[in-house]
Amino acid sequence: MTSSPRLFGRTSLLLAGASFALTSLAILSTGGGDTAQAQALANHNSNAPVDFDAGSIEVQDRADRVILAGGVRVTQAGMTVTSQRMTVAYSRQGGTDVNRLDATGGVVVTKGDERASGNVAIYDLDRRLITMVGNVQLTQRGNRLNGGRLVIDLNSGRATVDGRGAARGPDGQPIQGGTGGRVTGTFTVPERKQ
């Protein structure tokens, strides 16, 4: 793979369009569901440069956003986010800073042996939070959690999985094969000496 160009600076990457934002807010605000917590992506450097690779890019400078499409791959300090489409929101106060990345279409976040996947993801670089919605799965080594919504706090490394958002996908339509508002999972147990 060729080296990827750098996009803007410290915090400049993705923001989906207005309809996506409204749909995301509707999905994120739905209530209910059980909760499970895990440690994930601890000590991530959200101030590191953001690199990107995509099939196409559209700069909407007046709207302070960039649209990436076609096998999108974004990396930052060893963390990789892949999806079919991403919108990067940025500000130009004293320079160009990425504030938020919104990703849709088979979103996968990886760092080391940790992997999170879902239908939609919002990476708020200022608050250091990654929120994934719709058929989410978090895996670390042999451990796995499934649910409707996953929130990863990059400050603490804490990940919370709950059943919220399990009933609807990024388009607002019901999704098949979800967890029904419940959190499910499997934890590995180390072999014990007898």
C-alpha cells in the first residue's frame, strides 16, 4: 500500500452529512438495554496526526468538512478505522483541527489485538469518545461482547456495551439478527492447574 497523505492536522477527520447526524442522534438517544463494561484502547493519543486513504475525497471547505468514500482507511497512533464512507469535520480557528469523524458502512476500529465493529461510528476527537451503533461487537484476544451500542472512552480506556440502538440501523430501519436490546458475550477462562 502506498503511503497515505495527511489530512489537515491534529484533529481533522470525519463528519457525516446533516441527515446522517440526525439519524445518528435519533439512534443514540433510544433508551433501554442491558450494559457490560470492558477496557479498550487505553492510552490512545488523540492528538497524533490523522492519516487517510480512500477511493475518493470531496472537500466542502465552506462547510468545514471532508467526505471520504470507497474503502476508507484512517489511522492515528496505531489505531485504524475502516468503513465505506466517512465525513471529517474540522475547524479553522488558529489552524486546521479535526474535531469529529463519522463513519458508516461496515465500520471497524482496531488497535493491537482489540477490535470493535458496528454499523455506524462517531469519533469525537475533542471529547476522546468513540460511539458505535448497530450490531456492535467488541473483541479482545478471545473475549467478545455483542450489543446495540458501544461507547469507548479513550481517556480511561473503558468500553461500555449496551442494548441501545440494537433495534435500528444507520438508516433508521429495523435490523435483523440483533441482540434484542440485550448484551451477549463470551469470556475466555485460563486453564487452571488441577
